[in-house]
Amino acid sequence: MLRTKTYTLLVCLALLAMIFATSAPAYSIRQAAAGASEDLAAVPTPGLQDGATAKADKIHKVRPIYKVRPEFIPMTPLLEGYCFPAPRAKGWEAEAQVIFARVKGKVRMCTANWGGGWWGLGACGGVDQDLNSDWGLPDHAAVGSFSLGYRFRPNWLLRYSIMPWELNGSGGNLQNFGVGFGQGGQVKWQRLYQSIALVYDPIVTYRSRVGIFAGYTRLDGKLSFAGTNWSTWGTAPTFDQQLNMGMAGMEFERGLRTTRFRDALSLECRAGVAFLDEAFGSDIMTGLKYTIPMGNGRWGSLGGGYRYVTFKKGYNDFKQIDTSLEGGYLKMALVF
């Protein structure tokens, strides 16, 4: 009897354990899948039932990507390959140049008062006189040229240039000048070439510069003669020349090589054309320049190359002049 009650009690306890085990949350499939990994800090997801939170299996930290143009940082001259002084406002540029020039020219001027000149027969006959072979002026001469510029803005420069010279010759053939005897005499040629121009640099980089310029050019020249015949037949003739012209052109500079001490070798070219006043002229130069830093924003340079200057005017059939100056040059410049 006691054994039967014991078995009955054990069976009842087993049934009760099975009933409570099936209703426990830990054995629920839904709870077992999400139990201990629940993220209490997760942000609720819209659209779910009230009281429910969003679940995430894994958390990934991703940095946002933005497409933005990077800030422009100017390169220092040493990093970029600095080749010549950077233009700056309120700075001066001075230059001195000597040209070892070959001077040539032809002049036509009818002043003879012998052999029909007084009778309207045209004593010259349209003959051009050579300044070297006919008048004895030297073929070669050293001519100085100077310029001073003020840069009032980084891309704007006001520049003044001057080139004076004086040549003396003797022993030439002064035929068709004076009495027409073909006797030699003394000749003096004086000329003053001045120019003032405004320069604008539309392209400026650390390695190159392109500029355009325009301005006013003034040319004053005088040829004077002295001979024994003029003391007998009259006053010695002179040839005066004054030209007021405009000039426009372009200049270019390109860096070739730079050292770590910022010394630089560059190529520079300049070409200008003069016009107006029924005359024509040109001023062309090209050469190499070696630039040296001097500290405190100052730069010095040495250079050399070739320069060609010419002016021509025909007043009429009996008065004309055509001159040129060409040759190698050496120069010194200072930027401060």
C-alpha cells in the first residue's frame, strides 16, 4: 500500500514539473533567440509594435565620405621650382645695359647749292648716303641703355627707358652735301631714344611670365657736318629728326634651371613695334638671365643676349633716313 502511494506521488511531481517547464520564458523559442544579446541602447525602429526595440546582430563603425574640393595651399618657391622674383606691389626694378653695337644707316638729304641746286634741277638725284662708308662714322660702338620701373600692383608695371649715344666720324665722302665736290669732312651723329610704357602680366607662374606692354616713344636725332668748303659757300647743313610714336609689344620669361639656393637661370624675350608719325620702328631683344637672391625681398641679376633696334622715316623723295643698331649686350638688374 505504501509503495503504491509513493509511486503515485512521484508521478504527480513529474507531471507538475513538466507543466511548469513548458510555461517558463527560458524555454520559449522567441526568448531563447534574443535573450542575453539584447541591446538596450539601440534606437527604436519606426514601424514596429509599441514597446519593441530594434535589434542588430553586428555594429559597424563607418566614417562618412564627403566629396569636397580640398583647400588651396600655395606652394613655397623652393618646393615649386622658383625661377625668378615673384612680382609684388610697390617694388622697383632697375636695369643697366651696354650694347656692343653695329651701327648702320642711310640718309637722303638734298642740300647741295652747286651744280643746279639753286636752279631747281635737284642736285641730289635721289642718292642715298651711307653713314659708314660715305661719311666715315664708326661701324661699331658701345651704347648704353637704362630703365627704371615701378610695380604699383602685382601684375602692373610702369617702365621708363632711355638710350643716348653720340658718334663722330671724319674722312668720308660728303658728296651731294654742301658744294658737291666730294671732299671729306667731319660728321657728328647724336641721338636720344626714350620710351615710357605700361606693362601688364596676364600670365604669371613660378616658372614663367608673359606680359604685354604699350606706351609712348620719343626719338630725337641730329646729324651735323663740318668741312672747309662750307666756310666758303655757306653754312654747313644739318639733319634734324624728331619722332613721336606709339609702341606696343610682348615680353616673355621662362625659367630653365633652379638650384637649392634659389639661384635661377631663365630665358627672356621682348619685342616691340613703333608706329605713327609716318615712321616705323622696332626694338627686339632675347637673352639669358641669371638671378641671385640678396635677402630682404631684393634680387639681383646678370644677363646677356642680342638686341636689335631700328627706325625708319621717309619725309619725301628728297629726305629720308633709315638707321639700325644691333649687337650683343650685357646687363645688370636689381629688384627691390
